Amino acid sequence: MYKYMSRGEKLGSLINMILLIIIALLMLFPFYYMIIISFTSFSEFVQSDIILWPKKWVLDSYEFILGSKSFIRSIGVTVFITVVSTIFSLILTAMMAYALSRDIYGQRFWMFMVLFTFIFGAGIIPTYLVIKETHLLDTYWALIIPTAINSYNLIVFREFMMSIPKELTEAALIDGGNDLNIFTRIILPLSKPALAAFGLFYAVSGWNTYFNALLYINDPSKWTVQVVLRQIVILDQATTALSEGRLNGLTQNPPPPETIGMAAILIATIPILIVYPFLQKHFAKGVMLGSVKG
Amino acid sequence: MLKTENTLTPGELGLPKPGRYRKTAFKRIWKERYLFLLMLPGLIYFIVYRYVPMLGNIIAFQDFNVFKGFLHSDWVGFKHFQKIFEDPEVLQVLWNTILLSFLQIVFAFPISIILALMLNEVRNEGFKRVVQSIVYLPHFLSWVVVVGLVTVLLKSDGIVNQFLQQAFGMESIPFMQSPGWFMPLIVLEVIWKESGWGTIIFLAALSGVNPDLYEAAVVDGANRWRQIWHITLPAIRSTIVILLILRLGSVLDVGFEQIFLMLNPFNKEVGEVLDTFVYFKGVQQSDFSFATAVGLFKSLVGLILVVGANRLAKRFGEQGIY
């Protein structure tokens, strides 16, 4: 379309691109600042005013964090919850999405049941009480079962399965296969891209689990990394939060809380950054699929 | 011997016998037993963790006592709902919620549209993809990370205050403690985290626009602005309407995690919203019934607004969400 552009329009296009570059840099700045501050030394952080590039790169903050039993344990807990909840959620979502993608008895009723949860939430307290009554409080299951199926993922997954050509499943039916065979032998193998996409989405929300951990888990030894992160960075209790299990105690000067906080955030964000390219490949498709029906 | 018409049973005509519907339903479920088997775990999940809590809202009409349970606690009718409108604290919280929601719709929502329009004007695909990758990223971070970054950036001796001091000679501003900064910060954080992600749905709608329309507009002498005004914006109008309907339905939902993380004793007065209020009252102070009443009130208002907004949208000839 360049050939139709007048000089004014070319200028407008240039300004547009410059503005987008500025927006992108503003978006990136917190990441950049997080990285450099996490490698800044105590003396430089305290003495300098504005640090945009550390004179000396040090690993003090990382050593301090990784020497803390509570932080390492919270990472372990979070990895466990992320893996188990992703698998659990995928299985439940895929099975239900397949049943709803077929002409199941009462399909409209079941679909209404799912869609209604979009516009009417049960509320924090009754949900809390149900989780209490089902004895999930203070167990990892409280972070896995109550969020097992995301209604939105379920609907989009169902639409994906409906787009699989009917001929494939009908042939299997004629050969005497039942719905279980069709699901495991035909639908699941064809759903690999969808499984990957929803798996990533579930994994990200598992890794970011915060609110439910705060609500349902009182035992600090079962806290997820996000809960510990809040304690370190937002409540400014870095030294107490990270003191447990430290062999050398706190005799030597710990790094400043800001650099510890930034290092902790960076460690907790690395998994997201690693899966981000894969996520990006899938999410535009997922969102578009969903927007077809609104 | 041929059967006469009136000896045919309804079954022979392919019709279910009166009173046999239950049996045919059962037959069909049996025929589809494997499908039901596959759906069963999900069904149990929805019933136990989505619908039983919905029924659990009945404790809003009780003086719920943990030891007496859901069914045997004392019924008190609308006592707790009456309290919602008499308690000045709840009214303050309700006002905070509505104001914050309003600010988000007015300031954060249009930014996604503007950003999508800007991205749509970029002709260089590579450049566009790089910018998109950067602006989508914050969506995947947790609120703890976002509020944590903001906390460090905005400390009294943090980089923002240092910059303001050196560039403009300003006094250090206690951003996180000042009640006046609470809402602007919440809105700015939402813009940083979600405005890029919000463009996806608009860009998807825009990708469906027929390029011939632009060509025709150019032939008719329309410049870039007129093309945006007459082609691009109408193309995303129904998307905007649908998103606004959904947004209205969650007008009392302003994001528990973010606000909870931003709250501290200094900004509680202006920052407490319905969700955090329910959390403090119910979970921390165990005032279950009153907290549930506030939560139920919130959900009902959301439901009414979605249904109302959807009707209104349809009356104006838009598609609506159902």
C-alpha cells in the first residue's frame, strides 16, 4: 500500500512507528531495571542515585536467595503444583470438551451449565467453605482441584474438537469403535496442538498461583513462590522470609532488600520467559477461535 | 392379515409411547454411556466446586455457624443485606469499587483500541511482530511480580523518585503510601499489564477486513484518517460493544489480587473494594454470613448488568453476547 501514500501519510506512518518504539521501550524498562539491579552490589546500590548500568556485576543477591531453604522449597512446591495441576486440568478439560463436542444427551443443558459460570460467580466465602468441607484446606489439592477446569478453555477446546472432520470418527464408529476408543485413538492424537496450547495456559496459571495459596494454605512450608515473593518484595521482609535454614545465619551483611527482591522476581519469572515463545505461537489462535462465537 | 390403522402402537409408528420418555432418555444415556463416563469427572467438578458454592450463598440469609452447618444455622432473612446499605463502611467500599471500575473503563479500555489501531497501521510485518511480542508479555506475569516491580521502582529512594528529584527538583513522593496515588497507580498497572494483550481481539477482528475496501476508499480520495474512521473503526465496533457488555457485567470486579497486593494501612480508606472487603470480613474475621451477603450482592448486580447491557445492545442493533 506504500504506493498510495502521500508525503503526509508517510510522515504519519513514521511518527506511528516511533510512538510504538517508545511504548515498547516503556514496557520493557521494568524488566531491564529488574535485571540490572539484581546484579548490583550493596555498596554501589546504596551510594549511587540512578543506576542504569552497574559498574560491577555481582551475584550476591542470588547467592543470598539460593542459600535460603524457604525460597528453594517454595520453588519446589510451585513446580510440583504446576506439573500436577496442568496434567489434571488437561485430562478433565479434554474429556469433558470431547463429550460436549458430540451430540450428547442434554447437550444444551450441559453447555448452559458451563456458560452460566461466566456471568455468575459463586463468591469467595461459599467457595472457601466448600473447600474447607471437602478437607482440602492446607493441602496441595486446594491449589489443583478447585481450578481444574477453566470454562473458557473448555469452550475453545470443544470448538477445536468440533472442527475435526466428522468422517474420521464415523469411520471408526462403523468399525465398531466406541466413544472411548474414538477419544483416545483419534481425537486426542489430532488435538496435540490444542493440548500443547491449553497445557501452556494451565501451566502459566499454575505457576502464578497466588490468591488460592493465600486463601487455602496457612502452613508456610507449603507456600508457593508467589506468596514468598510477596513477602520478600511487597511486605519488605526479605531477611526474615529468607532466614530459615541458613547455615551462616545473618552474621554477614545481607544485600539490600531491593536487589534481593529483583533477583527473586527474576528467578520466579524465568520459567514464564522460557515458555513465552511457545505460548505466543498458540495464543493468538486460541483467542481468535474464542472470538468467533463471542 | 393386514393390520388396520388403529391397531398400530405408537412404538410401531416410531413415536415414543406416552409416559415412556423417561425410558427413552435412559436408553439414550445408556447408548452414550462412554460419553457420559468421559464427562463425569468434569461434571462432578462443576457441581462440587462451582454450583454447590452457588447454593452455599444461602448462608447470606442465615447467621451461619460453622458447627451448626449449612442447614441448621439460624435463618435471619434479609438482615445482612439491610446491613449492606446501612453500614457506612460498605457504602465507602462500594463507592471505591465503582469509581475504580469507572476509571479503568475510561482510561485503560480505550488504550487497547488505540494501540490496536496503531499496530494495524504498521506495514512492516517484522516490526509489528516484535512490538506485539513485547506488549503481550506482561499479561503472563503474576500480579505479585507486577506490584513487586512497581514497589521497587516507586520507593522513596527508588529510581522514579530519584529521577523526579534530579530532573525537576521535586520532593520524594511516597507513591505506595499516599491515598491520592492509589487509584492512578492501579490504572497504570492495569494499562502496563493488560493493554497489549487487549489488542489481540481487535487485531483479530481487523484481520478480517477486506483490503478492497481500503483500495476503494483511496480511489474515492479518502486519506488515512478517513480510512480509519470509515473502515477500520466500524470493523471493530461490534467487538467493542461485546467487550463493553462483558466489562459492565464485571463492573464490581476490579481484580482482587492486584488490589489486595497494593493495599496497606495508609491507603485502605480509598483502596478497599468489595472483593478485598469480603476477604477480610469473611476469611480473616470469620463473619461468614455478612461477607457472603456482600459477595452475593456483587454477583447479582453483575448478572443484572450483563443481561441488561446485552438487551440494550440488541435494541441498538448490535449482536450481543448470547
